[in-house]
Amino acid sequence: MNSYYEILSINVTASADEVKRAFRRRAKEIHPDVNLRTDDPVGDMQTLLRAYETLIDPRRRYEYDRRMMLLRPEFRFDYREFLRSRPYDDEFQARLVFFDLLHHHEDDAVKLHDELRTRPGFRLHEHLDREDYMDCAYLLAEEYERHGDLMTAFELLVSTVHFETDRPYFKHFFVDVTERLRNLVCFQMPVHLPTPDVIACIDAVLDLEIPRKELAFFMKKAAELYADLDDPESAWSYLRRGLALDQSLPGTKKLIERLDAYHAV
């Protein structure tokens, strides 16, 4: 069975314009009114149309290419170079970010994503399938965290939580997302970022749909940070909210003693 590229008589690296030109050329050759070489000219035209509609649509072409690479060894080509050859195509560059993350080019993925974010209107999730975006965002967050860009890592993880809330994909693996978010916000950010910025991130997390015990932990951390700012009233407010969600919230005894000390002064 011929591939769609063979049906259109084009190379696997053909651009969208080349796909269009090939379709017009082949359509003239096999149109039912002139095609006398086969027994099913109408079927030939329908097959050509399917090939064109698949290869002219970047997302459908991406999925088709992935299937073909698995099914036909001779179809395998340097997919990374193919994506890199289109530096001004946001769709292909978004795929390159994901490809590099999966193929040990993590630093290149971060560098490219940083460049793409400067392009007006660029949104990574608009150029990848939903599930690919969620995997990509999680892996990117891991790399940004490693690079020390904690705010970008945070934004990507929060985006992943929103997508999971809308329609579960990670499912029981979602605990990995919430654990990474907790480690990032509650342990790394307080060391490297101003306390008010960390509290703002915690407040953003509290609007997410994550397990109650996780929310309680974030509230306790906010209480500790407010105590560091010598704001016991705000600290008590967050701590009470945390205990309301999890009465066995660990690590509260010393915090309560610390807050009680403010009243004793």
C-alpha cells in the first residue's frame, strides 16, 4: 500500500506549498473525466483527496508521520532535522520542543521554548494535541526547575493541573504533578524568591482543584511565610483554613507555639 507521500509523488519533507502543487498536478492526472488507466478513477480521486487533507493539516500530518515511522522502516528519516528546517513555523517548532524533550535534547528544548515565547500570540498548547501538550508541559517544567527558572516551571505545572481538571489524562499519575508542584512552591521557591512572590503562588495554587490534604499543606506553608513576615493574623488565618481541611496536618505544633508567642509579647 502506497503512503500518502507516494500517492502525491512528493518527499516526506515537502512543504505545505509543495503538497498543494502536487495535489493539483495529481488531481488533473487522475480526475475521473480523464483517467482511463484504472478501473476505479473515482476511488483514486478519493484516495488522493484523503492524502492531501492529511498532509496539508499539520496536526494530522504529525500523527500520520508518527504512525508511518512505526509501521514502515523505510519511512524513517531524520525527523528532528525535518522539524528544525522550518524555524518560522510555530506548529513545527512546538513539536520540536516536545521531540527534544523526549530525545535527550532537553537544553535545546528549553532554549527553543524561550525563543518561541517571545513570538506574538504564541501559545504552546495551541500547537500540540492535548495529551502531548500535557506531557510536554510537565517535562518542560522539570527542565525549567533544573535551570532555576522557578516561575516558568510553576506556570507550566499550573497549566497542566488546569488541563487535568478539565479532562483527566494523567489520572493516578497526577500525584506526580501535585508532588512536584508542592516541592517547587513550598521548598524551592522560599529559598530563591521573595516571600510575597511565594505567597502569591500559593494563593494561585489554592484556586486549583487538587486534593484537600495538598491544599492544607500549602495553607500551612503560607502561614509559616506570614509568620516570617511578622504578620501573625494572616498566619493564623491560613493555618485555621489548613486545619479545617486536614485536622491531622503535620508540623503545626511548633507553628502554633510560635504564633502564640506573638500574643504573649
